[in-house]
Amino acid sequence: MPPIESLAPPARSPWRTLGLVVLRCYLLAAVIALAARAVQIALGTG
């Protein structure tokens, strides 16, 4: 197996870009939900 430094980066395509945007939005939504839940627990309302 070649070293990772010698591999070419993956080709950019509209579908790959869309997939990455969707994953980032999902991650952001998960972080916001966790933060909201932590605030609820800290305030004793959850």
C-alpha cells in the first residue's frame, strides 16, 4: 500500500460536495441539540 502522502486527493464532484455539506449540517444540528440538552439539564428543566 502506498504512503498516504503519495495518493492524489479525491476528485471533486457536485455529489461529493453536496454529501459533505449534508454531513456538516448534520454535525452542526447534533452539536446544537446536545448544547440545548445540556442547558436544560443545567437549569433543571429537563
